[in-house]
Amino acid sequence: MQMPEPDRGAIARREEIAAALRAIVPGEGVIVDEDERRPYESDGLSAYQTLPLLVVLPETVEQVSQVLRYCFENGIKVVPRGAGTSLSGGALPLEDGVLLGLGKFNRILEVDYDNRCARVQPGVTNLAITKAVEADGFYYAPDPSSQIACSIGGNVAENSGGVHCLKYGLTTNNLLGVQIVTIDGEVIEIGGKHLDSEAYDLLGVMTGSEGLLGVVTEVTVRLLRTPETARAVLLGFETSEAAGDCVAKIIGAGIIPGGMEMMDKPAIHAAEDFVRAGYPLDVEALLIVELDGPTQEVDYLIDRVREIADGCGAVSQRVSESEEERLTFWAGRKAAFPAVGRISPDYYCMDGTIPRHQLPKVLTRMNELSSQYGLRVANVFHAGDGNLHPLILYDANNPGELEKAEDFGSDILKLCVEVGGVLTGEHGVGVEKRDLMGTMFSEADLQQQQRLKCAFDPGGLLNPGKVFPTLHRCAELGRMHIHKGQMPFPDIPRF
């Protein structure tokens, strides 16, 4: 994995840059000492590590604006960072770049029940939004497994999902507005307290843009009423193929569960040892299917799902009989990643998406790849929407094993594209999948995507080295004519 050649001039000017940024963010807001920069050297993809040039921790939008304007005027690269939980290297620092940490933007600014939305700063954790409103019968639907730690700004950057995204959608389906700061320091409002905006879908463009287009400084999210009832059923199967068939038949019957997750035997055992959720240990695959809504409807759908599971050869069934038991079922699934960390020195968490009907084929091929590479794999899936999270187990202390794990992961992602899927469902491209973008997009596709980046960031200063396998100068690509040659957001309020 190659990153752009560092700018030695910027590195030589570290103290000069630090002094300029301290004038903008006083006190302890600029970190230069090597040991103090060390905690920022990687994100959740910890196999890759780089010390940033320096770290700046602003506390106000005005400070973010001034920092970006200074970097723009002086040609200094900037890597935005939220909680650092990204699993694709999206927040991997640059040796010659400023790491812009937004951890101090951690306040819920407004809860508006009349419009069923909340305005929050980007450093607020995903789960904190629900915790702030649950006493009044509301919640925020997207729920990544890392929701106790991941920030809402990072969720916007990666378009994160979670176990309930099948019915309630990803971040993009629950986002109403964002405030962003462009690389030249302009503060722009996109969207607001309404379900849609006229003109260009700039909210859609920003969601999932991985820090390449602007820095998010405020987010307006949609709040939903807490369902009257929610119950979950554990379904055990003798084969992963049978479990995959059950997923297809549930969706085919017109049933849209609140969540539908699948785990294979290694993941089941790891999660059960870790959480004691009551998972059956004598099955090869486990489905967790949750139904929510009015009590009568939920009870009826639970019976329908159990009938379908029987027809697919389910060998065990268990329905939650209390809210505590339902949450326990989910606690095992949400703890699957740390649980697997107890059975292997290291693991590589993948993220790809496939058509649901291809699940049996993909599982069979992954087992063959596991034998080919001599590495075990534990599988957890957002089964309802085909988002796979294979966990490749390896030991980085053994020479060559990390490289084998990466090659194994690369083959899994190529397989996802081959069967009609995509490279990522919610973790983003970052550096992890950057060099695989050519398996999914033509060079013309990639150049058009870069033209969009050039419209926002003509100097290529925001999070360079991510997403695009080959970088082109904006002048070489030609101008993207979006609105009579003007900026792509001509009618948006600026502050």
C-alpha cells in the first residue's frame, strides 16, 4: 500500500506551521511532541501506522475555518478525524499533513421533537443521540456495532449502517442536513430540518465522501418513534447455505425485519464465550431476526418467520420473551468483533456487499479461499442487505501472515464484485480498498469521480491518498460543468 510521496518542505516547516496554528487554536489545541502524536498514528485499521505532521484540536467552527484556510493558502494537506474507529484507513494520517481532530465537537445542540430531528456536533457518539432522546420515546436508527464509540461525523463520512439498516436505512437515509467547511475556509449549510432539498443533491454527495470534499462541523439527523414492540428470534441451521436460503425466503415473503443478522460457527462460539447470550453451539449458522412494530403485527410475523425457518431446515428456534433477552441476543452479535479478538492474536475485518441470492456461492468460495491461504475466517453478516463482514484470523508476529490476510481479503472483495456486488457496504474505501477500485470502476468512472473532488478541493489537500488508486491533477481532468461553470453550490447560504 503506497501513499503519496511526503512533502519534505512541509516536514521541515513543522514548528512554523505549529506556531501559526497555535495562533488560531491556543492552549493545548496543537500537538507537536512525537509521543503525544503517537495516539493518532492509525485508526481502526491498525495494520497501517503513520505519525502525523502535527495534530490540531479545534473547539469552534470558526477555528476549523481558519485552520483550513491557513492550510489552503500554504498548500498543507489535511486529514479530518473523528473517533478514529474507521476500519478502512480513512483517517490514516499523513507524515506531511495536519491531522484535524474533531473530538471536542461533542455537544448535542438541539433536540426538536416537533420536527423529529436533532442537531448535533460531529464528535457526538452514535449511541449518545439515542440515549439523549429515548426517555421521550424516540431513537436514532442507524446503529453500527461500534456505536458506543464511533462519532456521527464519521458515520456521515463513511455512510455507516448497522444491524437495523435493512428496514431503517443507512446514515444517508436518516440525515437531514450538514454544515461543512470547505478547504478554503467557507462555512456552508446543506439541507436542514426537512426531508428533502431542491436543486443538486449535495447532501448525498457529502454522505460517504470520506473526508475528501469538506469537513463536517454539524449534523442534523432524523429521529424516529421507538417501536411499540420489538422481539427477536434465534434460528440455528446445520449449514450456512440453509441459513442463506432462509434469509432469501423471509424477504421473498414480503417481510422486512427490523434487523436480520447471520453468524457462522466460529463467530457464534467466539461471541457466546464472550457474552453468554445463550446462542446454540451445535449449529453451523445462526440467524438473528428481529421484528418490530405494533404488538399484534410482531406476534404474527414472528410466527411467519418461524414457519419459513422450519421449511428451510432450522434445527433450533428461540424467541425473546423480554426486552432484556432481546438485547442479550443483540449483545452477542454486536460484540462479535472484540469476541473474535480473544481467539486470534490479530484479525482483519472486511466489508463488502453482495446480492442476497449469491450468499451460498460466496460462502462456499470463502471456505475454499480459507483453505487456500491457510487462514481461518469467522463470518458475520448484515444478512438482510447482503453486507458481509468476514473476519480473517492471523498472527502478525508470523512473517508473511499479514500479507496473506490482505491477499485473502482482496480476493473476497473481488468475489463480491464478480457476483454483482460492491467493494464496500459501510466501512468505506479509504486506503484498504483504494487499489481495488479498478475492479469495480473504469478509468473514465474514476476520472469523473475525481472531477467532483476537484470542484470542492482543486488543490487535492483534503485526505489525499484515499479512495482513488491513481491521482490526476485537476487541470488534467478538465472542469466539471455543473451549473454554467460556476461552483457546484451556487445557491447555498454561506456564513
